[in-house]
Amino acid sequence: MAAVMFEAMDGIGTDEAALFEQLKQVEGAAHWAAVQDAYCERYERNLEEHIQSELSDSEMRTYREILERRCAASEKAASPAPLRAPNAETPPTADLQLSPSTGAYDRSEVSDMLSSADVKSHGPLRSRPSSAIRAAPSGEHSPVKATPDLATTRIAEQLHDAMAGLGTDEATINAQLGLVRSPRHWVAVKDVFESSYGKGLVAALESELSDDELRHCRGILRANGVELDPAHSADADIAAALDDAMAGLGTDEGGVYRELARIDSTDTWHTVQTAYTTRTGKSLPAALESELSSSELRRCRALLRGQGVEVTPGERTADAVARALGTATSGVGTDEAAVYEHVGLVEGAAHWEAVGAAYHAQFGKALPGVLRAELSDGEWERCAALLRRKGVALVLQEPSFPSPSPVPPEEPEEAERQARDAPAPAAARPQEEGAPEPTPESPPAQPPSPAPER
């Protein structure tokens, strides 16, 4: 069963039908605990946490319902109560409760019930009535502390061995931290480490690793939603990681994108800039501009804006957007990427109208007409699609801005007016045969003189 459930959740996608089919074969709480132990021992992963990471909220509700029904149904197939000696005390049992965080049954309670029942002496444990199986109230935890599983204990042991003696095995530390799957799992690993070796795990890591190595460890844990030390400021880590990505020959663009993706607000962006300047003495925006190409810079700005960060103060004002669009469409060629970037900053119909007014005031032209003249059909449609997302229609029309009064035409010359007003000449009389046609430039032809007398 453990193998089938692993295959249903391994790789890309989850086969929920196969997973639920296996859950329907669970024969009770003790059986489910045994399946979890087998899963952890074979795959070094907590089964309940793995299921929770793969299912949606509605699927988790289905998972809990199936598990409750199977545990309740096991009562019908349970063995009769074992015979006891007249004075034998009934072993104390506790009601089985669902874990409030995962919706699954706590294995430590199952283990305590099995041990208290003394299976060897009295035979199999009679399953609890269905009324005893209930979900723990919200916010409450089981009174019995969960026993760490084998995988958790092994991670703590491997981390201790990697830091024991002379030198530190950083590769082993990184590999073991990569096995931590959730904040709750990380707390369990730290508890095992402290109880086994008498010192805190975070303190041990800080004493054995350099700042760069600690930052790498934080990145490994953060990939699974875990903070090495929640009290530590992540902003300084982001600034340091950005410095590392741009230091030396070449630039790690992927590292830059990865760290910028962690900035989730304008306040954080300002804090990271301050931390970067404190560390390097340089401006972070200036460093990015010197290390990245235009397309890479646009990607960085788009990444930050997608998380609600205002990259440059006042960059969304109508004047700023109009100025940027004017720069992108002026000169030889058009910077289409810059056009898309700044059209994407428009926030609505009123904002777009203000941008158009600012553009007309700065450049004396209608912005839609300039875009239509500078862009191809596909580029024009892309801009229109960007604006449609903001409820704006990109149409060609004359601007509604006031224009100067038209200048009256100049008075025509006197000669031209007289020529225009003069009546048309009368039709010319028919000419004799052979006589040349009179022209305006020459006088009419004279009749031939008579021949002399003999």
C-alpha cells in the first residue's frame, strides 16, 4: 500500500483516484499507523505531510472523510473483547483524535494505545467505538507529544555528524536540509537535535558555517517554505545574494531574478536597496543597469511590478508614462518592448486619458495616432490587448484637447483677382481656308494682296 501511494504522488501531478482507492483499504487506526511507518522507513518522508502537500482543500476533506469512515467501519470487523482475569485492571485508553493540522490520526496515540493494551497477553486490541473518533477542536493539539519518525531522527543525526570533529561537511548539511518539507517538520528536526545533543541546531549551524554558506542554507529551506531562523532579516540576505550574483566576471541573471522574486512590497524593495548600499557602497538600481541588458532590466521591472512594487518613484504618473512612450517612439526605429512596458503601467480609462493629454502637451501629437503609425498590426493589437485588461479601448480618434484657432488665408494678389473676375473672351470668327489659326501672342493673319496687272 505504501508503494502504491508513493507512485500516486510521485512526479508531476497526483493520481487522486489511486490515492483514495488505497485509503479505502485502510482497516483501522492501527493499520494506518503501520502504513505510515512503512512509508517513512522506505521513502524517508512523512506520509501525512506528503499527502497534504499534494491535495487541495476539498481533496483533503475527502481524504479525512474516507479515513474516518474506514476507522469507524473497522469496529464491525474487530475481534471480541479479550478475556481478562477477575481483578485485572482495564488498561487506560485515550480517545483517538485527528491531528488539527493534517486531519490524520496521531501515530503516537495509536502507539500508546497498542502498548497499553498489552497485545501479547490479551490478544488484539478492540477498536474504539465510532463515537470516540472525533476531530480535535480548532486550535487545540493532541495532549500526547508526537514521537519523531525515523526520517526526522536521521536528518538530525546526519546534521550533527556533518558538524562534529574537525571541519564541516557542507555538502551533507545542504543535502539534509533539502529533506525538510515544512515548517512543522523543521521544528521537529530542531527538537530532536536539541534533545539528543544538548544544543540548538540553528546556533550550531551559525557557529560552523560562513555567512555565504548560511545564506545558501536559508535558500534551500526557503524553497520548501521554511525559514532557518524566523527572527533573521531576509532583506539583508536578498541584498547579499544580489551582490554575489553581480560580482566578478559575468552576471548570474537567474540569481538576480530569483532574489528579486522574494521582494513582495515597495517597503521591502526600499529596505533591500538600503542594505545593498550599506554592503557595497553602490546604488542597487544603478548596479542592475550596469550589469543587465535592456531586455533583462525590463524583465526585472516586470517581475517587481507583478508583486506590487513601485520600481521608480512616480513611474506611473501620466507625465512619466507619456514621456517614456515619447522616447520609445521617437528617433530612428521604435522600441516596442518599452512601449509594451509603459502601456502596461496604465491603470484605467481615466489614467489613459491623462496619459494622452500629457503626451499631446509634451509632443503636440495624438498618442493613439503615433502608436498606429509606429507599430505593425500585431504590435498594435498587443498594445490594445494590454489596455483591454485595464478596461481601456485603444481607438484612433481626434484628441479632445483644445487646438489653436485656424489662421485666415492670405488675400490673393490684385492681378490674380482681376484675371479671375474678367469675362471670358468671345468666340473667334471662322478663318478662311489655309489661314493660320490666330494665337493670343500674335496678331491675326492679314488677307493676301492682289496680283499685279500686266
